[in-house]
Amino acid sequence: MSEPLHNSIAPKSAAGFSLVELLTAMTLSLLMFALTFTLVQQLDNTADVVGSTADVNENLRAAVNMVSRDLSTAGQNIPAGGIPLPYSVPLGGTGASAIKEIYPSATNFPTPSGSTLTMPVIIAGNGLGPSQGSGSTAISTDVVTMIGVNQTSSFNPTTVTASPTFTSASATITVSTTAAGYVSPGQLIMLSNINGQCLLALSSVNTSTGVLTFTHGDTTNDVMGINQFPTYSGSGAITAGPTSGSILGLETATTNNGTTTYSWPTGMTAYPVSMITYYLDSTTPERNLTRLTTMGTSGCTSVTCTNVVALGIDVMQILYNLFPAATLNGVTSDPTEDPWPTTADPSNSPNNIRKVVVTMIGETNHKNFANSQWYSREIKNAVTIQNLDFSNQYGTSSSSTQMTQN
């Protein structure tokens, strides 16, 4: 018997959302999404500000601390009056050639007002760096160079074991074969004896004999052109080359009946000299503070080495304070801090510098997401040059640093 047929009638489905309910739910969801997006955006902006601020502060502190550290130790074992450099009046012709700065490399060493040229402990480079901005609002940036004897070098100090020799083409000194192994071509070496000092750039080393050679015209290892040597006639008169600041100045001159003879006094010492230059590198999208060092300085194994100290440094400006009664552009400087003049003035002597004030301005590498503004910060540090004969306004020796932020 067949089963009875049943009508298949689906149960009545549950009622759905009304249009008003659906719109209300969508509106509330959009509001929640908008609030969440705004909160996330604010958190993102805050994180960007905090991160950018921390980066700028970290870079500024690294930059100022590095420069300040090198400034405070500049001049170690360097005579307070600096190191004589080859010079003649006039330059060129049969006389001495102009000495070049390490940076900027095409810049001649400042011409002195007298008949001698000296490399001071601090070499001011006011306005030699790239400008920040343009037009009437442009800010000039500075360069600073400092020298000192490399205290960590095994060559410091080294006794010269035989009398030096020199011609117009080269000069040589002899040291122990062990000491010769501690230096490489490009090393700056200060020779010192009872008659004074001179500065040379090492061209070659013979570790078998201990002979160190300094060659005139060696543009590879002597980038400043300090290897210059005079020639003199039978009467002892200098006929070509530098009249001061060369290795000849370390000999003892004796004049009899119009004839001058030269002899080497007993005892000569060689010192490895470090040179450090700080400048802003504008060749990269993010301006960097760069530290340029010479052979043997901070592990440098080339004639010169460059290392980025900090990123995003837009401005480096340096002011100088001289000891009491010294003048800067004819005005007594102490306690005034002034930029080093770009024009020669007989009263301005870098050997009188006692304090250096370093100011740096750093900036973020992008605009803030919220307000499209750049974030910048300024930091300033005052450093006394401990190895110069520092005197403050009270006439006492002092050594200190002060740091301020704006």
C-alpha cells in the first residue's frame, strides 16, 4: 500500500533586518572605523615625532661629543706656537710653494703677515663648509682641523739614530728597524731638536735599514705639499726653496767671514702627528658630519680616511675665545666668542685660542606625517683646549666643558 501524499510546505522564515536597522548598523560601524583609524593615525604620528626626535638628538649628541673630544685633546706634544711650515717671501718662482689644506683640498694655507708660516694646533675654517639654505637666509657652515701627536702609536716617540740628509729633491732620517715598522707612507712626522721643529710627510720606508724618506713633489703621500727643501750656495745663502720652516732650520748655523756653515746638533726625536678635520658633506641627500683623518690616526691605513660621524647635521658653526688681552680682528676677545675672520689680520693668532664653542643644528630626514613640518634641534658645547696654555679671566689654569641645548 502506498504512503499518503503530503503537501511540502516550508516553514515561515524568521523576519530580517529592516532598512533602518541596517543603515544604523552601517553608520555605527563606519563611526567606529573612523575613530579607530584616527586613533591609529595619531599614534603613528606620535611615534614618528618621538622616533624622529630621538634620532635627531642622538645624531647631534654623537656629533658634538666626537668633535668636543678631539678638540679637548688637540695639541698633545705639539709646541704651543705650532709647527713651522716651509715658506718664503714671495711664494712661488724659486721660493717655496703654497701649502695646501687637507680640506677643502684646493685651498691654500692662510698666508701669514710675516716671513714665517706655522701650522697651529687649531686650524679655523670659518665659512669653508657648504651653506645651508639660499639667498639672504643662507647659513654658512664651518670647517675645523686640529693636530696632535698620536699617543697610541708605537712610533711615539722615536729617536733619530743618525744625522738627517737632504737635497732639494728629498730628505732622509734613520731610525731603528723596529721603529721603521710602525709607520707607513703618508704618515705626518714632526722632527724636533734643540733648534726647533719641522713637519714632513713620509714617502717611503726601508724596514731593513730603518731609513725613512720624504720626497719633494710626492703628490700621493704628501697631499699638503710640505716636503720642501732649500738649496744653498757655497757661502751658505739659500738660493732656492723655502727660506724658513724646512728641515734646514733644525741645523745649527755658524757664520764666519761671511760664510755660513750648517751642522746637526746632537739629539733628534721623531713624533707621529695626527690630523683630524671635521666638515659637513653636502654631496649626499642627507647632510652628514664627516671626520677626515690622516695616516695612522684612529686606525687610518690610507693617506687620508673619511668616516661619517652623524647623519642629518645641517649646520656646524664654530666660535673662538682667546686668552685675556689677545685680540681678534683688533678687538680684545675675552670673554667674547667670535667666528674666526676670513681675512688675514696680524693680530689674529690661532695659537692664542683657548676655548672653542661648537654649535650644531640637526634635522629629521622627512617631514612629520601630521603637519608636514621638519623637526630640528640645536646643541652647543664649549670646550677648552687643554694642551694650549689656557688662561681664564682670573689668571688661573682651567679645563672644563659646558653643554647647553635649545
